Amino acid sequence: MRGLRLLLPLLVVVSGLVWWEQFLLASGAKATAVTRTHEAIVIPGSSFGDWLGVPLAELVLYRYHDGAWQSIPFQVDEVDEDGNYVAEFDGLLGANDELVFMAVDSGHIVTATQWVSDTFALQQPRYQIAITDPLDPDAVGWVYLYRSPTLPRSDTVYVNWSNETQTATAVSYTLAFAPDDFLGLASISLNTQPQNVLDRQKLRVEGRLFGLLPVLITEESILELLDDPVALTLPITGPVRAIGGSSLQQAAFYSQQANLSVSFSLSDLPGDLTVDKIRLSLDLADPQGSGLAPATYYDSNVTAGVPVDGQPDAVPTQPLAAWQQIDGAYGGFVSLLDVAVGSGQTGTYYLDDDTFDPNDTGDGRSYGDAGFFITNPGGLLQVQQQVYFLSGQQGNQGNFFAQQAANPLQTSSSQQSPPGAPQPPGFDLFLPLLVAAGQET
């Protein structure tokens, strides 16, 4: 009979898990399809419920790539009940602990019967972790968390931190603090180049003592007013990230990204001081001297950019820029800003003027000095910066990274039993098989 006709559905019963895996394999899913080179994956230990209490030394992370199993850099950071990162807690996987690895180190999906060749691992279940990108449905990657003390670990290291020198050295940057001299960043080098592109991080607190006498507090003089030390102490330094800090400053360093935050209560300043304005900014060294020239400044209000050349430019102060970028000859960085304060009006700060100012700190000049200000501030000030370091001259990338930050990668974890062992409960999927008109049933 020709034409459209009603066909009897054929009920096909397949294992939900195997069907899904085979579908993904047949659809051409490829290794390292996740293209976000800057983004790390952080998964709480609670996602691996059956392994809570397992020795951390027995956990190892693998991907399947180019037809072979490969170990990838990872770490499990211990977090105590108060949410603090601790160097050594109990050495066992806890619900608050965090598995950390780079998204681009993910690989192919494999079937539930494909396993690493390791006697101990073959006696234990594993966790399959899928990484998906909400901005790109085709960007999917997989990694596999095994339990084995004998499986080889990756020896790749993406970041190092020294408490002694207060220096972070990563794939795309080296940055350092000088806590004996002032609060904030002291230097930034990009992409293995030795030149320091930063004059310093600058702080300005303008106010009046007893409501009359003008007062100016800088990143240097504020050290005299703080009870807590400003040196960063990071209890966690692993191959993928270094993280920690104090109640004043917190930091997390990754291969191509640094997250910096400052929390400060204005009530900690002298009670007879009225604060009129606060400014926090990153002032570059002369791009001609650092080799960064030609350099360009972009922000969410100035998407066409202005040259960083020591000559003043018209950059709007309102609204507060959601992101700011420096783009130079051999690299640069995008900084996403999140400023919260109890009260006050926020705005964008920018100054590019090489006129010498004897009252300024650092080199006394301003090159692409960018950040934010708050007028009539009060209460708790909290500043968070996500800094993405770039290689080469790339033009405006600010909105690209802002979109990624607003839509982080997603993960899902599922436990799989080794070959020959009963698989975790799945589901039976009933599919009606429809045959096109004109074909035989």
C-alpha cells in the first residue's frame, strides 16, 4: 500500500545508560570540544557521595583522547566546616572538599565497558563527569575519576605560588605583591616576557578629619591603619590552582586567570574620619618602556577603545564599567569588576596622563590607570575581580569573557561499575520505531 499509512510501533528496550553513550559516540562527539581555555571546573566532594571518606591519595583523574587513556592535572582541595581552605585536614574526601581541573583537559566519552588497565581501578567503580557549555551545545567534554593508588598521575603544573616572595607564576602571567611596602599588586608580567607591565595597584581614600581637615590615605599609608597583615598566605598550592587568603584579601590563581577580592569595613577607619571618596585602580608602567606598546584600553562603555599613550582621553565615568581591558603588543588582560558597598555612588575611574605628579605614588605618572571609585561610601566594601590574561594583541575581548562568566560551564557526574560488575540502576527506554511511507515493515 502506497502513501501515508499507520504503522505499528516496534517497542525497543535498551539500557538508558548504554543507549545514551552509544548515541553520543555515534553523533561524533569529540575530545576537548570544550574551548574555554581559561575556565577551571570546581566540583564539591558531595557530588561523589559513595566515595566520601575515601583517601584523597587514591583519587586520580583521566581522560580518553586519541584512542588512549591519559592522566590530566587535577587536585582535591580540603575545605573545613567553616568553608576555609586548609593545607592538611584529614586526607579524606569530604562533602565540602573540591575537585579542581581545567575544562580544556577533558576528552572523549567512552562506553561503560572501556576502563583503564589497572588492577585496583578495575575493582572499583568510577565517576564519569560531563562538562557542557550553555553558550555552545556542541562543546562537550568528559573526564573520569578513578580510585587507585597505582595509576600514574600527571606531572604537569599550571601554577605556582610562593608565600615567601608573594609571587604567583602561571602559564600566562607572573604577578607579585609587596606587602611590606603597600597594599595590592606590585607587578605583572605577561606570557613569559620578563618586563613588568604594571606600575602598581593604587588606593586612594579621600576624607576629612573632624569634618574639616583634609586627609588622603594611599596604598602605602593604609598599612599603618590595618591590624591584620596584608601578606597573602595561601594554604592550598596545587598543579591547577593556588587559593586562600585572609579576611582582608582573598586570591585564587589558575593557569590563565586570577581571582582577587578585598573585603573591608569602613568602620575600621578612625571614627573621627569622614570618607568622601575611595578609588582602587591598576596603573600601568609606560607601555613604551615595558614593550607593551601599542596598547589600547577598552571597557563596557568604551568598546571602540582609546590608546594608552600618556595622553588624556574622554572615558565616561558612568555607569560603572562591568569590565575593563588592556590590550598590548604581546598580551593583556580583561578584568571583570563586581563592587558592593553598604552605601555610596560607584563609577569608572580612568586616567592616561604622563604628566609627572610629585604627590602621586609609584612612578608619579598614569598610564591606562583603570578601576573604580565610590563617592560618600559607607558600610562594608567588597570588591571582586576576575582577571583573564591574554596572549598577543586580540582587540576587544571584554564582552566575550563577561558572557562566559555569566554562563559558567556546567557539570554532571554519574557512577559507573567496572566491566563484569552489575551496572548502577538505569532506566528502560521504550522507543516507537516509525517507518517512512512506502517502505516495507
